[in-house]
Amino acid sequence: MKELMSPSESETACSDVILSTRHLRVAVLHQGLLRAIGPVSSLLAPGETSLEQAFLRIIGGDSSPSSL
């Protein structure tokens, strides 16, 4: 399956969405698979302040401040 965006491009696109509005529905795609879908507010876990943090948690990446 062909990748539509690189991981960094999709993270940037997702971050732009969260800055503009929290009621949009977004999808988290990783390695060609749909990992999560829903309103931004439902994808953020308690304490998360960015969609980048949610993205990394959902795909199993490291979201510690030292790695961001």
C-alpha cells in the first residue's frame, strides 16, 4: 500500500487541525492502517495538550518531553 503522507507530514497536518478547532473529526493513520477516528477532544487523553501527543500514544511511540 502506498503511503499518502510521511509521518512528519501527517503529524504537522494533525497539529494544524487541533490549533484551529477541537470539534473536527480526524483520523490517525499509521503504516497504512486506521488506528483511531473521532473528534479531536475524544482522541486526547487526560493531560495531553496536542494532537502530536495523542498521535504518538495511539501508534505506540514515545511521547515523553525529551523525545518531542
